[in-house]
Amino acid sequence: PNTTPNLFTVANVADSLASSTIGDIRDSSLLHEALQASGAEIVFHLAAQPLVRYSYESPVETYSVNVMGTVNLFEAIRNTSSVKAVVNVTTDKCYENREWVWPYREDEAMGGYDPYSSSKGCSELVTAAYRRSFLATSGVAVATARAGNVIGGGDWSSDRLIPDFFRAIDAKQALSVRSPNAVRPWQHVLEPLSGYLTLAQQLYSHGEQFAEAWNFGPADEDARNVAWIVEQLVASIPGAIWQRDETPQPHEANYLKLDSSKARANLNWQSRWNLKTALDAIVSWHECWHQGKNMHDFTLDQIKKYEQTKRNV
């Protein structure tokens, strides 16, 4: 991650990896070399320029990373014989957002108002083209995964609600909220991650049967507006306050929900933590980080607690 601090460093993630190569997905030569050297059988594609508002400032970079970066990866996969399964993680924002109350299903049209959302719709189209044109006939099973608004401890990205909240707390300032009435499908990061792993397992074991697009979103009641999230966070931190940002803002979707019934039915995937539990876990993570605790061990402990929680039904 290009922030300081970041989860990779704070939680010493490298200590749990067999190897690590830091590079730019736009560097096709390095990407080819790293993938071939790894001998990987399963590839998770999560490299991205992931910010909506930044995409307005840097549209060329956004398309270069999110579209041509995806092309570079699939070219590397075509030339790496060990690969058997690929999960390309895009976003819930890849859909043509009609601002309606119904959740989006996997067969809805791709679209995107802003460069970020559009670039992720393009990444979906690139994935489908490579799957049909090259990889399916080579025995490589390829799927895409579309998650909701993912939240969790260790995120310091710009222009995201929860990182902005903790920055405001540290600065002893009121949190400025751009769109308090906007509805999003909020979910803890461990929720879609469990879905990606389940999907990859099925791709590896059963191939083309699962090689398609999949939504991994929260329960319908966890699609809340921004103000609800802020009020929950403010209640958890003494002295925290927020205010509405009345300055003109670039366009962002007002209403977005995902239909994950296919993943529930065909992957036996269910969310485990409701939104309140997810927010409590995030607050605990940041409190422990401020206390100087071992965040590698604390993060692993949160993962274990998540795994021990029964699925919602």
C-alpha cells in the first residue's frame, strides 16, 4: 500500500509469506518474472488504483493500472503453465448504477459514472474476453469477484469514511462527512476474503463450473447510510463529533446494494459478522495499534475469532 502507515508493514505481513516481490502491475516484465518464479497455481488479482475521488484527479493512471494492469496480468498468466485458477477482484461499483432500491445481480450491465468505477467495469470485460479467448481452452478457470464497501482495521487510504474518522480523532477535529445519506453495502474485509478463498478452491477443484462473476455482499440489513455508520463510530469513541461537508463534491453513487444469493446457494458462502460486530472489531484494532501492541498477532487473533463465528443464516 502507498500509505504510511499501512497494514503490510504494521502487521508484519511479510513474515507470514513464503516470498514477496514489490512491484507495479504496469511493469509487465517484472510481473511475468515474478509469476513464473512463484510457480503459483492460484492467482488472486487485487492490485488496483482503488479510490473513486482520486480517479477524478488521475484518470489516465486509474485506467492504466486497473485496465492495462489486468491485461498485463492475464498475459503473464497465459505464459505461466503452473496457473490453474484465477480470481480477479473488481468492485460493486462496476455495475451501471441506476440509483434504484434493488440489489445488483451478476448479470446486470457493466458501467460506471466515474473513471474508477468505469475502469473496474472494463477490467470485468477484459477478464471475460481473456477467459473465452485464451484461458478456458488452456485449462485455466477464471472468475471475477465483486464485493461491497469493504472496511477493516489497518486501512489508512485517503477519502474513505473510516480512515477519515480515525484521522479526525487523532487530530482532535470533527469528521467532515460528504454524503451522509448515501447507502452502501458495508462489510468487514474478512467477509469477502472468505468468499474469494472459497471461490478459488472451487475453481481449482471443479474448473469451468465456477468460472464466472460472483457477488460477495453483506446481509440486506447491513446496507446502511453513511450517517448510521458515523453515529456508531462516534458512540464508540468519547469526544468524537462529526459535521456535514457542504462544499461541492464530484459525483458518487447515492444508492448501491448487492445480491449475493448465487454465492449463498452455489458456494455455501454466508456472512458471519453483522455490521455492528464489524465496526467494533475495527475500533478494537485501531485502539490496540495506538497502544503499541503486536499487530501481527492481534490481526491473526481477529481472523481466528471470525473463523470461529457461525455463519448467519
